[in-house]
Amino acid sequence: MRCSVSILATFAAVGCLALPAPVQPRADSDGHDHAHETAPWDEGATTDFRIHESCNSTEVTQLRKGLADAITLADHAKQHILRYGNSSEHYRKYFGDAPSAEAIGNYERVISGDKGNALFRCDNPDGNCDQPEWGGHWRGENATNETVICELSYSTRRPLEQLCAMGFTVAGNEANTYFGSDLLHRLYHMPVFGENHVEHFAEGYAGALELAETNSSYATHDSDVLQYFALDVYAYDIAVPVVGCAGTATEEAESMMETPTSSAITTPTAAESPASSVTEPPTPVTAGAANGVTSAPQ
Ligand SMILES: *[C@@H]1O[C@H](CO)[C@@H](O)[C@H](O)[C@H]1NC(C)=O
Ligand SMILES: *[C@@H]1O[C@H](CO)[C@@H](O)[C@H](O)[C@H]1NC(C)=O
Ligand SMILES: *[C@@H]1O[C@H](CO)[C@@H](O)[C@H](O)[C@H]1NC(C)=O
Ligand SMILES: *[C@@H]1O[C@H](CO)[C@@H](O)[C@H](O)[C@H]1NC(C)=O
Ligand SMILES: *[C@@H]1O[C@H](CO)[C@@H](O)[C@H](O)[C@H]1NC(C)=O
């Protein structure tokens, strides 16, 4: 006979071989029967992001701040959509005529979803951090619930407080300039947050805007679009009210022609992961390629 933990207490006096005493339904003042409630429904919930012991003290502090920034971005994006829906110009710019529930849900899962199946680590188990300009990577088939954050991230990724400073524009610079948006992207690679549904469908900022106009049902689960929208509305509503730092797709084209050193923002464009990575397609992405490359291994 197998005793479940939840009814063990009932048997304690007689042991598991005896039949349990009949459970007396007991109605509380709220009228509910609580007789079987020996554990809370969400027992074992993990509410904080898990950080591996390989991270040193300052890395833990920076990661916790970056992850808090990711949640701040996601939460404001959600609040903006809940307040304005598709009457928001920002909403229509990034999500077109798509219904809002999917974007709201993709932000909400990062904000409130259980964090137990996601682990951030700071060692270099797959050796990818040895490659120049790698800021981190999802471990893919090696450990689908794990993300490595390489040393480069701790010296380059910016705090959300600097959004719009130093010439940054959402259109003209990399979304991974900020630790919060960079980590939002990395969270979506992990199946528990992205559900293998948030993927890369658009190429670059201009591609993201085109997706909103031509194929909006993909915009609400495009990893880059979710980052751009979150940065743009946080910039416009919070960081620099009623001004923001959207930039234009033309700036994106210009900044791509500049060398990294001549640009105001020098975040390496390849920091996400170069061509050899299985975690991040480096070339213009089609849906098929994105699915093939970023789906979690079984
Ligand atoms: C905006 O949402 C409403 C429903 O709330 C819908 O009827 C309308 O078609 C949407 N407009 C656009 C431009 O997406
Ligand atoms: C998984 O591990 C192998 C062997 O260590 C390595 O070659 C490969 O790049 C790793 N995959 C990822 C996504 O890091
Ligand atoms: C933690 O590790 C980083 C490398 O990512 C290093 O630069 C930093 O000095 C370390 N922190 C401490 C307090 O030693
Ligand atoms: C990884 O997370 C998934 C849920 O996304 C879970 O089903 C699975 O057990 C986890 N795997 C490991 C090795 O922790
Ligand atoms: C929308 O985007 C998806 C993914 O890139 C693609 O498979 C599909 O063909 C696109 N549909 C249209 C109408 O462009």
C-alpha cells in the first residue's frame, strides 16, 4: 500500500496498513470543505529566478537586477496594453491588428510564471563563452532549461535606468544593449517561458515593423517584437515621458553601415551568438529556420 504525503497525517496513529479513519467533512465559516487540504495548491512553487552556484557574488547581484529589469519591462508592456489596447499607436506599430491576449500572455508568463524550470549559470559548461563577443547562450539540447550568461554581459549590458541615454534609440541600436531586454529574449528561449512558440520571425527592426503590418498574428509571439515594444513603451511612458527614444528604421540602416567603434552605442551585434550557435540564428530568419534552430530538443 502506498501512502501519499497528503493523507499520511490522517494515518499517523495507526500506520499505513490500517484503513484510515473516515474523514469527517468539515465546513468552515466560508462553507468550504477543508478536510483534504493538507498542502497548499501551489506547493513547491518557485517564485524567484534560480541562479547557479557558479555565479559569484557580484554576478548574482547583477543578474538579479537584470532579471528585475526584464520583469519591469514586461510588466509595463502588459500594463500599457491593458490600459490602451489597440488604440495605442505603439501597440499598432508593433502588433498591428492582432488581438492583444497573446502579447499580454507572453509578457505575463515571464512576470508571474513559475521559475522552477529555468536556471541561470555563470560557468562555461559548453565552452561557448570562449568565443569573442558572446554575451551568453541558451544551452539547447545540452540542458534545455538552462541559460549561461558569459562574463561579457556583466561588463557591457546596461541598466534600465540608462534607457534612452547616450544616444540610444530602439530602432537604431541592439535590443541587447540593456540587460533587461537581453534577458527577456533569453527567457523566451527557455521552453517554460517561450513554450517553443515565441520565436524569431522578423529580421531586424524594419522587419519587425513589417511583420506588424503584414503578418500581425506572428508579431505577438516574435521575440524581437516583444522586446522592441517593451523598450519603446517604457521609454515613452516612463524613461523620457511623451518623448521616448523610438528612432526610425532609417537609423537602423545607417547604424548597420557604421563600424561598431564609430557608433554611439558599441554593443557588439554578434554578442547574441555567432553563426555557429544552435541557439540563435545569425542570418535572415524564416519561420522554418527559426523553428528548426530554436525548438527545444525532446
Ligand atoms: C481594435 O480592437 C477592436 C476590438 O476591441 C476591433 O474591433 C478593431 O478591429 C481593432 N482595430 C484594429 C485597427 O486592429
Ligand atoms: C552542447 O555541448 C556540446 C559538447 O560540449 C557542444 O559542442 C555544443 O556546442 C553544446 N550546445 C550548445 C547549444 O551550447
Ligand atoms: C565575479 O566574476 C566576474 C567575471 O564574470 C569578475 O569580473 C568579478 O571580479 C567577480 N567578482 C568578484 C567579487 O570577484
Ligand atoms: C525542464 O522544464 C520543463 C518544463 O518547461 C519540464 O517539463 C522538465 O522536466 C524540465 N527538465 C529538467 C531537466 O529540469
Ligand atoms: C507570416 O509569417 C510566417 C512566419 O515567418 C510565414 O510562415 C507566413 O508565410 C507569413 N504569412 C504571410 C501572409 O506573410
